[in-house]
Amino acid sequence: MHYLEKCMRLLLSCSELGLGHVSRLIPLGKRLQEHGHEMYFFSGGKAYELLQKEFKNVNRVTPVSWYENAHGILTSASLLNMFLPLPLFNMELGKFELKNSNTWETIHRYYDLRENICDIAPDVLIADGDINALRLASRWKIPAVYVENMIRPSYGFSSFLSPGERFIERYYKASKKVIIPDNPPPYTVSEYSIGNIEQLGIADRTEYVGSFIDTKPENGGQEHIFVPISGPIGTRGKLLKTVLPVLEKLKGKCLISLGTPGKKASAKIGNYELHTWLSAEERREAMRNAKYVIFSGGHATYFETIKYGKPSICIPSQPEQLGNGAKMEKMRCSIVAKNRKQLEKAVSKMESELDAYSRNVKVLSEFSGRFNGLDRAVEIIEDMNA
């Protein structure tokens, strides 16, 4: 790792769909900050709030979101909401609101990003999942780096979205570099969400760098089943309703994190402990000492399970998670369960075949530990200024 004599002005923007994008942008930003680069951050929703806690020069932009209620993300309503505003019950505020269309959100987000572009005059634009930022880079001739593990999804993805998917591909094809924060094939967790980069015409500028989290293998105990619940509020509620009735029937200890930042509270109910929020250290300990992990199938959490060699059960609520789960299931490291009945069967299978699943994850852990995605991503970005 080298420090540059000439530091860069960087514009960094991330999608706020879930917290996976911002969870990558924060460590990337911190590492670039250590190298003395001048940085300007852009995002919306919870991602904006998290960035504000870590950095200066954080700007709010209009968030772009799926249509979601207490049952999770609704595909049919989300398709309709691409063009039309729809009434939506805000679960956090407890009242109905009119959710703007994705078209409206996208237009306003683009102009929010563009507002300060002349003052910032970035040397490089870094977009984690934010197509609007790539569009800005294309229009203003700014060298762009695209960080993403979902490029051309094929698993469980509605065919109705294909035309729009092809339309936005032109923006990341215009990127100077595409960084995939995942293992190289054949051990790519998000393989079904990436697509064939040769067919996409981006193989010459794309690199699988490895996860942005530290994937050096660590061993722990098997003290409990760990259930980290994350994502938008509707997704968290749906996952909790699926998991609790199944966990109540188990004899062993279960540890549940509700993923709601703010005031910390805990409760012990039967065989499980319920926590509103776990600190980073508490989460690491919970993961390290888990027998296995039950979660929604997010990319970052899958790499946490890989680091600690923990088998998992995936309860997906969106196509990306379903694709991750399917690939991990193919590698015999995870089991996909789409409802309560399937979860009961998955838990039974995991309990009886735990040793076999654990061995498979440890093989994957050793492979993943060879890569330092964060260091390599920084090198790629800095080499653009060489």
C-alpha cells in the first residue's frame, strides 16, 4: 500500500437500499481518508445518517426505495411505483404517506448530486450501487469507479425489469473500473446477481477483489443460534414473524438482534435472548460463538459467516438475497428457507448435518481469507491518479 504525493478530490455516493452499500462505503472512506484524500459523501435515508456520524462533508440526496410494507418488499407494487406515486403506511411514524414514484425519486436524486458538482470538481467519482452517480460521471466526463455485487441479476429477478436493467447497464459500462467486493469464481457468493461479465463487455475493467470486511478466518464456539435481523423495517418484521415460532420449539439458546439502532434494550424470553441492537464487538462475539446463523441472506452478513466458519439458514426477502442463498446452498454452506414450514425443515437438517456444513464453510473461509478487498479497492482507486 502506497501513499500518493498528490491527494485526490473524491466524490463518494452509495445507494440506501438496505445498509449493505453504506457498510462498504464507510470502511473504504476511512481507508482513503487515512491516505489524505479530500472526500465528499452523498446518500439518503439511514445511509446518510450513518455517514454523517463518521465523516465531514456528507450531503443528503433524495433516496430511491422499493415499495415496502409490514410484509416486506412487494414486487408488484414496486413495479407500479416505478412510474406512479402510491399510498404507503409509514411504520416508523405510524401514519399513511404518499410515496413518490421511483422516476420522481431518480430525477430529484440526480439533480441533488449535480447541485455541487462544479464546486467539488472531483478527480474521481466512486459509486457503490448508485446508478445516478454513474450517470452524473458520464455526463460530466468524470472518471468513475463502480463498486457493486449486483450487476445483471438472473436469479428470482422479475423479467419485467429486464428492459430497465439493460438501459442502466450503459452507465457502468462507461466506468473506468468496476470493483466486485466478492471472491473470484468459482467461489463468488453473489454469482447469480453479477451475470457474465464477458457478455456484459466489462471484463477488461472488472476485478473481483474480495470482501471489504476482514475475512481472515477465526475460530469460536458453538454456544447458540445467532439471528441477526437487518434491512428495512418491513423486512425485519417479516423475518421476525417467520423465525420466532420456530425458535420457540428449540431446546438450545438463541440470540436475536433486532437491528434497530438507538436505545439499547434486552429481554430474555424462554430459550432466546432478544436485543434491540448489538455493538460491533458484541455482534462479532455473537457470530464467532454461534452454532449456525439464521438471517435474510445479505452479502456482507454472508461474509461474516464465512470468516467465522459458520453454516447458515437464509430466509430471503428480495432477489439478491435469494441468489446469494442459492449459491451458498449449492456450495453446501447454507440452506434456503422461504417460509416457516421450510425453516422448520432447514433447522432440522442443519442440526443433523451440522458437522458437514461446518467443514464446507471452513474450506470457503480459507479461500476467502486470501483476499483483502479493501486494500485492493484503494489501490485501484489511487492508480487512477497515477
